[in-house]
Amino acid sequence: MGSDPVWVPEELEARLFPDLPEDAPTQRLFALLDAGKLPFLAERLAQSGLRHQCLYEFDDFNDEASDVAPWLVELTPESNLLRHFFAFDPEAEDPFHLLALGAGILLRTHSDITQLRAHLRHYSVLPDESGARMVFRMAEPGALDAVLSASRAEECAAFFAQVLEVTYLLASLEDNKWDAISVSYAGPVQDTRARPVLDRVRRDSLRSMHNTIRARTLARATGGDLGDRQ
């Protein structure tokens, strides 16, 4: 993916919108977006004409939660929001270009928006080893990958019971390019409601992911070598 503000690259389009047989189950593509990184996201979604729902109930936290909450939106191949998700112009700070903001992830699924929202809500708040409830910001690129990669098989199987694939993008060390990472589960899936615990192992995995992202950003900004900073 280069610096031109063009949209879904060909090599990724087939993953996000696969060409399926007519009798295959319907697949949908959703973005999970972080309103805390995207000003006026709720208003923008209301004007988009796309199906969308806030992952939180307003009484989960407070009436202002929608301004920082994750929002789930169903994307279509021709939607402006999908184009904005992949848009990046190094010469301009355009608030409609989401790629450089690290503000969301993509999920491919058989579920509709109501089913997927209910499923993801089980992961929006996770316990730590003491039982304390911790907000899990799964819309951050790499966060789900970090936690699930350190989780037990039954926890991965439960998450991927309603998600076929998660895709997120990280800045490449090559100027104005991005790495697309897709995560899926090869084993049998079942909705056991087994959820990860944000214990020390998973917190370390999250910390390692955050450090990798920071190291990439710093190395890219200074023209250095990633290995010098990890």
C-alpha cells in the first residue's frame, strides 16, 4: 500500500470480500472503530447510511460513553467509510483518512450486526487474575491478536465462533506503506463463552504489541532500524 490516497488494495480485497459460491453462507465485513480517536464518529456514522451500533450500552459507563466507545459498522465495497479506512496521504492530515490514526480493525463474519455486537460485548470488559473488571480496547490494532495469541485453545475457539477473521494494519518500516495482518483460528470453533483473563501473561503480550507499534513508529520517523529499538 503506497502513499496515494487509494482504497482497498487488490491483494487484500479478495480476503475482505471473497468471491463465494451462490449457495455459500453470507459473509459480512465490519469495522470496529474507536470513537476516542475519531472525533464526531457517531455523527459521521449517522450520516453514512451504513448499519452501525455502539458496542456499549449507555448505562454501561455514562451518557458520554459514545464519544470514546467502540462502534461497530457494516461496510460495503462501495462505501465511503471503507475508502476512508484505507486512505492515507502523507502530505495532508485529513481527519477522514483513518489509516494513520490506528483507530480500528476489520472483522469478517457470518453474523449480522446484532449478533456480532452481542458477541463482542462479552469481550469489552475482561477480568484480571484478581477478578477486577478491566476495559479491553479491542478496537486498537493488534490488541485482539496479542490477547488471543496468549490464550487457551477453548478461549480462541469461543471468540472465533462468530468471527471468521480479524484484520488490522500496522505502519511498515518502508515509507508510507502498511502491513496488513489477518488472524483466524484453524481449530474447531464453539461458543463456550470461555473468555480470556487479562492476567500477567496476556498483559505482557499486550505490552509487547504496544512496544512493537511504538518501535515501528519511531524507527519510521527517524529512519532508524527496528532492531535497534525493540
